Amino acid sequence: MGGSQSKRKLVPNRPLTRPQIAEEAPPTSTRPRPVRPTPKASGSGRGGSPKPKMVPPDGGWGWMVVFGTALTVFFFPAMTVAFGVLFSDRLEEMGAGKTEFTIIGNLLSSVWSFVALLMAPITELFGYRSVTIVGGLLSFKTMLLSAYCTNLTSFTFSYSVLGGIAGSLSTFNGFAIIPQYFQKRKGLANGIVASCSALGKIAMAPLLRLLLDVYGYTWACLIVGALSLHTCFAGMLYHPPEWHLVPQKDQDPEIDAPLPMPGSLSSTDVVISENGIVEEHRHGQQPQPQRQGERKRNSTPGARSIEEEEEEEENVLFVMPATAASATAPPSGPRRDDEVVLFSRQTSKAATAKGVSDSGLRKVDSAMCLGSSIPMLIPIDNKVYQEDQGHGKKSCCDDFVVVKVFTMLKYSLLKDPYFHLVAWPNALCLTAYVNSMYALPGYVKSLGYTPYQSAFAISVFSVSEAVLRLTIAVLSDMNWFPIEAAYTAGFIFAALSTGLLPLIPSYEWILTCQVFNGLAMSLASVLFIHVALKYHPVENYAQVIGFCSIFNGISLFFLGSVIGFVADKLGHNGAYYLIGSIAAVAAGIWIVRLVCTFRKDYKSVPAPSQ
């Protein structure tokens, strides 16, 4: 209007925090009551001070999240890593051999991994806390059913299938939410959780052996199920990260600019005249001095003098809500799906060239305003003002949770070569680690040692993990720490500690290999978060973990079955040689990566001038 280009957006009105509703319309009028938007500072928007950038607190409530995750992973090894201690004798009574024993254990990890793929969208739909609490309840049900199973089929379903689902629901969110609370200290936070997981392995293996001797198999399973209920308490601590964001400390100086005086506030009244035309009257604004180079505008009736950088924010008119849901929306909340832009009133050269007059625009604006007040009664079809509703048609299956979950996955990660660089070595190393723990109690007993000595070997491995994980976590936050080189060294130590274990059949050598295996798993598990975030943004971290878990599940199921078959045919020695070879493949991938990086950096260094 008046030669200047201005845009007017009409959105449904929200409940105002102050009594600002104008009483200009007659009480008997059937038209919607005109309302006045909340006064806005003239210095805000594009031309004023920008909003401070909100960043993770790098602590604060994040430490409570770390505590909840640590509590979960402390008790969960009773169901997983101590599988050989708790269920080995029971499965032998059911007639399971080494192959069946390995398949049942790896099937748990495979189901766990496949469910973890869906955890990111499931959590986005239902929240961190709800999903984790359901996982804790399923963990208890898993051990309750396993306590009374009498055959391999029922035990496989209750422990491997249901336990895998429960494990993923219980532990995934803790690891996925930690990077969203920390920036500089994410290595320390992840190391604390990893150390508590190792402490759980230290405590659970001897505890399970004691429970079996004192209470028997059934009550031992029930006690372990009761311990897993701590996950429900931990889930209550998983607040959404958006609740605890803080302003960034190193802000731009413009952010700290003084606010404008109260006299500079202005507001706009929206009035519907008798002829059905929407009119707005601006008042309460003090005249501003003319700045040098500013374009002068005509002061014709209906024209508004607004700076161009403030046009989009200033010209927002609030009218009656289009739906009941939009009326109950919070005043400061984000726009909902039912809050649509009803029209964009614009007088431009292009519109004038097409023969669209200013009065015609105002008439359409008034009609659409009235139509929005009585939805579904006045259909409006105007191509100029119709909102884009999307190109594709919505299917009737789009409302199902399963369909939503699969459509929310970021399949583009599968095309990223850096994702495969991170995912496949991690899957191979995890397969070697899990199967070495499953085979360790049987291997120690095959050499003539007692069950308590086999449990002590697992505890030695866990002690080394608890100490080394926290140490490596602290060092990983230092700028000078070589993350990728240390990550590669973890794969190398994993291959050596498992492949060389059968060479010397002595208990001292077994304990030594477990110490080096603890070092290897500490490097691989703690530094994984740094390696993954180096090649992927933090908002994709949960999706990266989910897709990595798919490769973990494939590797655990197929390679784990092969390891069990080799253990039946060649004994524990052949199984450990195969486990060492699998870890060696993972180490070889990262050795090649480091060599290629070194050669690239070496070639990029300019030669010294003669």
C-alpha cells in the first residue's frame, strides 16, 4: 500500500499475557473481535540485537544424565557379559552344545543391535524417559521368564529376543543423549559411563557365582531382574537437552546492546470496517530522526513507515484462531502445524503489472480473515494466497508408528564412506570382544581351574577397563591427544590379546591377556564417540549409533555362529585364533587409513627452498 512493498502475514491468535484486546467492535457484531498484538520493541528483529545462541551446558544437569546412564550400565552386565557365568550350567542341562550356547548369546546381541537402529526415531516420537523406563520393565520380565524356562526354544525367545529388545531400550538413550549435554567434556562424561560399566562387570561376575551357590538358579535370575529395575529410576533423569541449554559465553558485542526505552514500543490495532475491509492503525510510536541515505516514503492514508529490515517481523497480524488447538498453544511456543499463513498482502510492481489492485487485495484479505474464523464453512480458493501443501499425496499408512519410525531414518548415512570406515571396524571389534567374553569361562574351566577363577578372570578384565577407560577419557579431551592413532592401537591390542591367548595355557598368562584386552576395549569404546563426531555432526550421532548397530548385529550373528561352530570342531584354541583374526581385520582397516592420511599430509608439506 502506498507505493512501498510490505508483507502482511495473518496467523491464528494465541492467548495474550496482558489485557490487550481492543473493545472497538460492537458487542452485537458477528464479525471476529479485533485484537492488538503484543507490543514489540523497535530495536528487535533484524535491525535490533540478535538473540543469544543457546549451547549445551557442558555440565549442569548433564551430570545427572551421566549418573543415570552409569547406574544403568553398572547393573546390566549381569544379563550380558556374565552370560557364561549365569547360564552355562543351565544350558548344559537343557542339552546345548558350544554352537547352541554361542548362537543364543550372539542372538541377544544381534536383536539388541537391530532394535538400536530404530531407537533414534522411536525416542523422537516418545521421548527419552518413556522409552528407557519401558526398557527397564522389559529387562525384569526377561529374567523372570528365563528363570522358569525348561527348553532351549523358550529360553532363546525369553532371553535372546526379549532381552535384546530390553537391552536396546534401556541403554541406547543414555549414550545418545550425553553428546547433547557436553561439548568440551564429552570424552570425560563418556569415560565415566564406560568406567561404571567396567565396574559392573567387576562386581556382577563374582556376585552371580555367589548367588548361584547360595540361592540357586531361579532366585539368582529373579535377583538379577530386580537389579535391572534401576533402569527405570535412571530413565527419569533423562531430561530433553532443550530444557537445559544456556547462552553462549563468548557472544558478539551487539548482543549486549542496551534495550530500547519503553517509549519506543509500538503496537497495531486490527479493525474490520463496515464494508468488510481489514484496516490496521499504528500508534504509540515516537518519531525517529531521518537517517542519511534512507528512502523517504509517502505519508498517504494506510501507508506505514517501517524499516525494510524489520518488515517481515513487524507485519504479523494476529486474528481469531483457525482451530481449537491453536487457541490453546503457549504464547511463546513454536508454530504448530495448524497455524497457517492465511495471506501475504503485497503490492509490488509485478502484482500491479498483472492488474491486481490494492483494494482488491484488501477485499481478499478480509474474506480470508472471516473464512479463517469459521473454518470448513467458507471454502476459499485463490491461487495467489494458497499455501503450498506439499507435492506428494499423504498415504493412509503414514499415521502408523512403524511407518513413521522407518521414514524418519537417515538412509543417506549408508552412502557415506566415512560412516563405513567407522561402522565396520567397530562391528568386527565388538564381535571379537563379546565372543571372547562368552568363551572365557569355558576356556578357563577346560584348563582345570575352578569356576571362581574363571569369574575372577572376567573381573581382572573389568578392573583394567575401569581404570583405563577413565584415564583415556580424560586424555581424549586434550588437544594434543592423537585420537585416531590411539583408536587404531586399540584394534591392534584386541587382535594380540585374543589371538595369542591359547599359546600359553597358564592362569597368569590368561590374566595378562585380559589386562591388554581391557586396554584394547577401553581405547575402542571411549574414542568411538570422538571418531564418530569427527566425521558426522552431533545431531546425527543417534542415527550413526543406530546404523552402526545394524552392522554390529550382522557381524555378531553370522561371525558369532561361525566362532561357535569352530569351537565345537577345533576346541577353544581354534575359536580364539578366529577371534584374533577378526580383530586383526578391523586393525588392518584403520592402519590403511592412517597410512593414507600420513602420505596425504606428507605430500602437502612444501619442499624447502634451496
